[in-house]
Amino acid sequence: MSWIGDSAALAILSFDVDAEAPILVESRRHAQNPAAMSHQAYGPLVGVPRLLDLLADYSLPATFFVPGVTAERYPETVERIAAAGHEIAHHGGTHRSPLHLGEAAERADLQRGLAALERVGVRPDGYRTPSWEPSERTFDLLVEHRLRYDSTLMDDDRPYVLETAHGTLVELPPHWSLDDWNQYMYLPEPRSGSGTIQPPSRAVELWREELDGMRRHGCLFVLTMHPFLSGRPGRVEALRTLVEHALDAGDVEFVSCAEAARRALEDTSLPRRALRRY
């Protein structure tokens, strides 16, 4: 069975519910910056409910990647996502980049995230590395902890099977061009983002053209969004236009990451690769 079925492309709407985690991991001193903290808290407080409403309008599945600290601070948000029937996946314990951690610290951070999600009733199937910065150990650790897929590596635009020393993992490749951070993120302190906030119409134009190209080439469209960014009103409505464009095309199927990974595992024609070492 082909992972893509009869569709021209599969589309994944994924949301990284980072909340305050990326700011606090940069420095605890930002905890004393109410403006920065409120900017991030908008995600679980306002953005997630608004995005859940949008998904419900079209009966679409989605995957929410949740750091452990977000699950600890906002358990009711995680429970609301689960109650709406969406997948919840692992996004690190504290949003620290594994690339900058030693082996013991990376393992502890991964386990903290798993424990936090399990306390709110979630056993995740998959993982996305914070900031898309894995270490060479990351994928072995994921298999060791019985995670079935990852969405971090960018060396394809279709799923593939990643071979590790401990077993295999499905890779669902994302890309920077399909990330709202590069379009919308701006904070003066701590300085973060490109420094320019793009209009939602420009972001959706980029994503629509990428989707149309992927429809032609039979690809996996993995859109990565953050509720504190894409949950704002104008951006939600722009996302709505993208969703309607995909639905009107008639050849795009929306799936969760877990469903894409399940189909990939059943497709024996997919390439199998080991992590390249340089």
C-alpha cells in the first residue's frame, strides 16, 4: 500500500505549543519580563482554542507537539486538545535543543517530557526536536523510548524510514519554508525572529505555492505553526484560505502525523536511510 494512496499530496497541520518555553530556556531572567511572557502565553490561552475551532469547522485532524513544561503549566490546554480528538506528540521536556546537551541531559529532558504528557493521559507516538536541532544521539533515544516517528530532518519531502542502532523510525520531513516562525515571529527582548512581521497573505501565498508544487510531485506537506503566532485572528483566517484551497483542489488529504507514519510503515517501497555522519 502506498503511503500517499490516491491523493496528489498528504497535508499535515502541525502546531508546536511552545508557550513560554523557548524564552525561559534562553534565560530565566525573562520570567521577569511580563510583556514577553504574555506574548508567549497567548498560545495556550487564546491561540489553541481558536485553532481548534478552525479545525472543527472543516473536521480536520491535526498534530500538536507539546513540550513537557507546557503540559505542566497548561494541563487544561492539553486536555482540551485531546478532547477535540487531535494527536498530541512530544516536543522535548523544556524546549532545550538536544544539539547543545550531553547524553545524560538529553535523556533526562526526553524523559521529563514523556512523564509530563503521561500525567495528562497522553502516551505520544512521535516527536519533533525543539528548534529542529537534534544531536546524533537523538534518534537512537527516540527508538529506545518506543517513539514511532520524528518530524525534524529535512533531507526529503516524502516520508522515509530512518535506521538507528536500536531499530527504525519514520521520518516526516518538515522545512523552514513551511514554518510560521520565519513569517511572524518578532520579540524585541529577548530578540527573536527575523525582525520583520510578514502579512498573513504573504505567508499563505508561500505555503499555497509550496502545496501546489507538492501536489504535482506527490509529496508530504508538513506545515509547522505555533499557536502564539498563527492563533492570531488575521492569521487564522489566512490559514482558513489555505485549507479551503487544499479542499477545493480535491486531491489533498489531511492526516495527522501518526496516521502518516502508520501509512509509511505499511509502504515497503519507501527508502531506508541511516543518519549521515560527517
